[in-house]
Amino acid sequence: MTDKSLLIVGGGPGGYAAAFLASDLGMKVTLIDEEKQLGGVCLLRGCIPSKALLHLAKLISEVKDAAQWGLSYGSPEIDLDKIRDWKSRVTGNLTGGLAQLCKQRGIERIAGRAVFKSSQSVEVAGHGSITFERAVIAVGSTPVFPADWAVAGVMDSTRALELENIPQRLLVIGGGYIGLEMGTVYAALGSRVSVVEMTDGILPGVDRDLVRILQARLRKTFDRVDLNTRVVSLQRNGASLKVVLQKGEEPEETQEFDGALAAVGRQPNTRDLGLENTRVQLDDRGFVKVDADGQTDDSAIYAVGDVIGGAMLAHKASHEGKKVVEKLAGGTEEPMHPVVPAVVFTDPEIAWCGLTESEARAQGTEIAIAKFPWGASGRASTLGRNDGTTKLIVDPHSRRILGVGLVGSGVGELISEAALAIQMKARVEDLAGTIHPHPTLSETLMEAAEVFLGKSTHQYKKTR
Ligand SMILES: Cc1cc2nc3c(=O)[nH]c(=O)nc-3n(C[C@H](O)[C@H](O)[C@H](O)COP(=O)(O)OP(=O)(O)OC[C@H]3O[C@@H](n4cnc5c(N)ncnc54)[C@H](O)[C@@H]3O)c2cc1C
């Protein structure tokens, strides 16, 4: 569809990736975002600022660890102004780069809030009505946040990233990845962090054997992690926050904190978007319904990213954005979500992709598991970080790798090899037969494959 108008609403990783590819393929593209800066939640108040702060947290924790090996620096001096400034420079440079790329591609950018008026037009305050032939909704999501929590001064993740201050006692409500990552940042900067999670485990959905290794370290990082615990009420009393908690069926208990951060989920930004003026349908949680190609019930309108639900991750959004554009340009037959890796940037990190063990058990899929514990990894030993595991989920008949789960320091950088292996339908022999450089953590993938084949160099298996 060369030189036909494509309108993209939302300039996050879903929207800008779609806009850039569409322009590269010769389409006339208009990109609307209500923010002046491009990058969406990911760049402005999500992935990037949180990872910048987590990098500092990692440095602080590594310096602490180093003391036991004979390298001491003393206590870190924390200059919050400088940290905020550094974080802003990181996001500023990246969003500036996106603006430049947009300009170079000749994409028309409009800063304003778009509201759909029909299947062929949106209204943007200050810019009037804009018509389109095709549109992509990439408006993302926002934190779920009860109104009374806001009154009590509880932070959402956006505010927590501002680092207004470092509360002495911080309550993190929600043991999902955002709560744990932000808790890790505040703990490194000096807060005593307590986490409460409503369900019976942190990181619901992630294989428990991986989570257990993270939990062992979190016991040192955080003051407490209370499972099966919910916040009954919150009340601000001057500088202190009185929180009534209930654990399971136990009697309610009041605890005092200096600050709280809520990370209890995210909701799609479909409210007040004017979708009732189109044929786009929403599910009962407000997510836009799409088919396997990202097309909504309105044939002129597609949707990608957080707003369609599933894994709410930036790389999933970008992938979907590009796939939709390829489809509009004449199409590929590839499925929309081949393998979506996920990384939790705690310390240690957890990463997984493909089938998880818990999913396989729930579906009744026959699998074999091969694990290589990092106690036997030379590289992990040199880092003083043997608290890790590499786990393969394998089809016992074809020996194809169906899933990979990793926990350990820096595993976010290892998971892409696993994603490629699954995507390319690799068998354990492929992974075992690929020479991995020594000493690296990537060797643990090769060794886990060798464990499956009963010939791991660094794990003894009695055969005679
Ligand atoms: C603290 C935190 C940490 C995270 N860390 C990670 C991570 O490490 N890795 C990862 O993969 N994901 C992470 N995420 C999730 C990731 O940020 C999202 O999955 C991703 O940003 C979704 O991209 P998107 O394009 O769908 O939407 P968004 O990034 O939400 O962008 C949507 C854009 O649409 C604009 N918009 C909304 N409504 C309108 C409208 N009506 N008109 C015009 N513009 C509109 C918004 O201003 C926004 O810029 C994190 C999220 C948070 C909150």
C-alpha cells in the first residue's frame, strides 16, 4: 500500500516501531502521541528509567559483595539529584534519537490526544479532524491504582521512578516484576523494603524452582516478603503511613511505613478513546480484541502492544507493530508471536521463553526437564554468583527444545539464544553441539543440553 495514509495512535515501542517500518516500506505515515516526547511508557516511565536505576542498584550490591573477596570501597554516597539527572539524560538522549529518526523518515508527528470519531477519522485537540485509510491503535496501558491509595500518597511506578525521596520503611504492594524491580532499587538506595503479595507466590506464572533461587537472595535484600497478604486499608498520618494488612485468614494487623509503592497491575488505555464510534470491540477487561494478524473487528483498524493484552512487554509491542505493517504491505505468513522472551531484572535476574514447566504440567504436555545448576559453572564462580540455574524444557520424543528458564546474574542477556533455539526448532543436540566460549554463562545452555543427553562435562552422572 505505497503512499496510502497510515495513522498510528501511540508513540511507544509498538507505535514507533510500526511507524518507522511503514515509512521504510514507502507508506505515508502520521504518528500521534499525547506526549511531546516519543518512546511511550517503555522509554519515559518504564523499561529504560527502571533499568538505569537497577544498574545503580547492581553496582551497589556488587560493591557490597566485593568486600568479602578483599575489595572494599566503604558505604556508597547517594546523591539523588545526580541520579535523577543521569536517568533523565539516558531517557532524554534516547527519545531525542527517536525524534531524529522520525524526522529523517519524513513521518508526520502530531502531539495531542487522539479520539476516534469514525472508522476513518480521529479528532486531535488543536489539530482538528484527521482522516486515515488504515489506523494502528498502540495506546498502551497505565497502572491500576485505587483512588484512596493516591490520597494516602502511595506511589505508582511512574512516581516511584521520580525518586522524590527514599522512604526509610517502604511497603511494596504487589510481588510482580515491577514491584520487585522497584523494590530492589529502593532497597539499594537505603529503604527497608517489605513486599506484600496477594497470591501464594511472587512472580505468579513463573516456574517455582526459578523463583526459589531469587527468593533466597531477596530474603537478604528485603526486610520481608509476605505472601497471601492483602492491603485492607491505608491511612496517611503526617509522615507515617498506617497500613492494615491481612494474611490469609489471620486477624488483621496494622503496620507503619514511611512510604508505599503500588504495582498491582496495568490496564489498557481504551477509555475515552472514542472506540464506540468505530466497529472495534473490547474484551471484558477493556483490551482491544484482535485476530491473529492484529486486525480489530473494524477492518480499517489494527491494534498492537499492551492495549491488546497478553505479555505486556515492550519487545512484544514492537514485534506486533512491525508484523501488522508487514501484513499491510503485502504480508508474511509468519505467526504473530513466535516466541516472546520475558526478563525480570531483579538480582538475580529471571528469564524464560517458550513453554514453561508449569504450563506444560497444566496442559498435560509430556516433557523432559534438563537442569544445569550454576554451582558447576566456572564463569558463575568467577563472579561469585553461583546462585543460578539453567533449565531446558524438552520434547522427549523429538528432543526439540520447547522452553527455557533461567535464573542467575545477567540472564536477561542469555535468553535470546534460547529464543532463537526454540524459534528455529532446535534440538538439544544443536545446543550441545554448538561451541560456546569459555568461561561464559552461556555455556550453561550448552551444558544443560548435555545434561539431557547424559554427557555433561561438569555434572557427574553415574552410568556404571
Ligand atoms: C516500571 C516499568 C518497567 C517496565 N520494564 C519493562 C522491561 O524491562 N521490559 C519490557 O519489555 N517491558 C517493560 N515494561 C512494560 C513496557 O513499558 C510496555 O509493555 C510497553 O511500553 C508497551 O508498549 P506500547 O507501545 O504498547 O505502549 P506504551 O509504551 O504504553 O505507549 C503508548 C503511548 O500511547 C500514548 N497514548 C495513549 N493514549 C493516547 C491517545 N488517546 N492519543 C495519543 N496518544 C495516546 C501514550 O502517551 C504513550 O506514549 C515496563 C513497564 C513499567 C511501568
